[in-house]
Amino acid sequence: MRRDVFQAIADPRRREIINLLANQTLNLNGVAEHFDISRPAVSKHIRILIECGLVIVQQQGRERHCKADLSKLKHVSDWTDQYKVFWTKKLDALESFLAKEQKHSIKKKINSKNKKT
């Protein structure tokens, strides 16, 4: 089964593993030490991250060392960028509307004060 990067980041533990490996290369035991789950569970998460292309495992002697390959996260960035544009437009429109409402409210208060005097 071919997995994609969205499946990888859907799980909070896998996101934690990516964050951990983004700054350092660790063997599987080194990764497992950072989590309160079994080593086989960590290995399963690592396997999914490998299938998604977010982790690369290199054999060094008897040990397997894991490192993050963050280039695949560009797919996520590209996908979310389209929504960033959408929400920026919506929030700009809201800001404009609220500014007009505030001006209208201030004018109303001034007019009501002038009528009383």
C-alpha cells in the first residue's frame, strides 16, 4: 500500500518523530527512548514514515540510523497555501467590514450627542 505524506502527519506521534529527527540522526533505539510506547510501535511509525518518504534509514554496521527528509512536507505546504490565500481574503474583508461598522457607530454617537445639545 502506497501512503502519502498526509497520512504520515495525521498521527501526533509520527509528527513528534519527524520533529525529533529533523534536528538529529538517531538509531531506532534512540528514537524509541523519547516515547512511552513499545519499540515495535515506534518501528511501525518509522516504517510508515519511510513509506511516505519522510524518513530515510541508513544501515551503519549493525545499526539502522534514521533521519528526516523534510522535502516531502512541501506537498503539505503547497496544499495549505491555497487555503491561506482564501482565509487571508476572508479576514481582510472582515477587517474592512468591522472598520466601516466602527466608523458608522462613531458617527451615530456623534449625531446623537449633537441632537441632545
